[in-house]
Amino acid sequence: MTTQLSHSRGSSRSKVKTGINKVILYYAFTPIADTAAMRLWQKQLCESLNLKGRIIISKHGINGTVGGDMADVKKYVKATRDYPGFKKIAFKWSDGTGNDFPRLQIRVRSELVAFGSPNEIEVDENGVIGGGVHLRPDQVNELVKERGDEVVFFDGRNAYEAKIGKFKDALVPDVQTSHDFIAEIESGKYDDIKDKPIVTYCTGGIRCEILSAVMVKRGFKEVYQIDGGIVKYGNKFGDDGLWEGSLYIFDDRMIQDFSDNTKVIGECEKCSAPTKQFRNCRTATCHELILLCDTCAELPSNLSCTHDGTRKRNKELVG
């Protein structure tokens, strides 16, 4: 990784700035033998380019979202792809504000996504072994056209994320965090769809890499995942496809729309008025998310802490 690090330091001397802020979301499943060295390299690379965001590293690969000036983000992409296991990373781009992340956080974890079972998956240089079949966004539409109502869209996110956006008629499991998924799948609730074509989806695709493998291992016979997740599908079809509503995202923007005609499917938890805006509980240590309309959000009592702590905004989760 020394070569890449030297390259990144040289790049940081460039004073060329675009004034355009971008955020990228990405992941790669590939064996990483020295996670500490990977963390150090990524930290120095990001700091040299003034990038902020969150990156998680494990023995299974890397999962990140970072933002900054477009010129610096492009340098980051180029340098990261210099690492052999990251050459094929599909970076998903979106517009940033310049204040999307308060700081840079890079952590080594036992799992890229906290399913609570580090040995659930195996990876090689080609990615997760035994996961679902990847479908491009256009192939998703083709599958639905061919198989109709037989196709089941299976939401691979936390249940609250689906309150503001999901695929039409999707099945949304009752999970508060990714840690709940294995028990949910093993509960028997979904045994009646084991023979149906199941399309798993999540923000950028990483959660479904694991979820689809979990489902295949437990006897689901025809499991797919959307290549690039909701982000790639939404960028392709906007609001003219099978997705409806807004996408919840794990940075300070909190939501992403794919067109100017995004349908508002969320409902205020207090008055049921249409809304897509989550608000943080007023108690700093809680981080509970409350879906409120603008009118109800102006009342301090609606943001008071009455929560049991089971549904928290996971600030480490990337996609």
C-alpha cells in the first residue's frame, strides 16, 4: 500500500478545486489480511485530500462513504482503485453539500455490516461466495415484466427506512437493525416465499450481499440482489420505475430524491400528514428518529424522549 499512499500525498499538493461537492458510496468484498495497515492507508489518503465520511474495514473487505470537493473525490477513487482488490469497485456518486459529514471516521470491525455473525459469509477475490444473483436495474424491470406478481421485493434495510421509500408492494421485515435479520429469516415467517423469485434490495447493495447469502443458506431457492442497490436503480430510472418515495441515507442529508417529482409516502407519527423528514430526538444520547411534518416538529413536546432505545440511528452504517 506504500505506492498508493505516496501517490495520494502527491495528489494533495494540487490546488485545483472545482467548488462542486460530491459524496460517494461504495463497498468491496475481498480478503484483507492486514486490516490495520488498510485503515492507516485509508486514513492518510482521506486526510491528504480533505475528505470526511465513514469507512469500515474488516477481513471481508471495505465499506465506505466519503465526501468533499469533486476533484479530491476523483483522486480518492483513482488511488483506492490502485489497490488490487479494489479495482472493480463501483463508486456511486451523488451531490453533496460540503457539510455532509462532521468528521472522518475509519474503523476496523469484525463485519462490514453488523449481522452479528462474522463467520456467516466467505469471500474471495470475486466477492461473497454463494450470495444472490446480481441484477442490473433494467434486468430487475425485465424480471418483473416476465414473472409479474410472482416476484417478491424483500427490503434489506432497517424497517424505519422503508417508511419514506420502498419498492412497490415490497415485503418489509420487522427489523430494527441488521443484527435482527438472521433471527427474522429463521423465524419461519417467510417460508411461504422460499420457492418464489426474491429480489433483495438496500441502499447501495452491501447489506444484500450478506442478506442474500443468508437466505440462500436457509433454503430460499431463487434469490437476487439489485446491483448497486437503490442508489443505482434510482439514478437509472428516477421516479419512473418500480421504486417510490425517498431514500433514507446515513449522512447529514438524511434523504435523497431521484427526481423533482418524488412521491411522499411517509406519514407524520403525530398527525399522519405527508412527510419524508426524520427528526432526531432532543435527547443527545438517544438518537431516536421520529418521522414528523414541519408543523409537528415545531412543538418541543413532540421531540421529547419517550423511547426505549430499540430504534436508533446507526451512524456507522454506510449502505
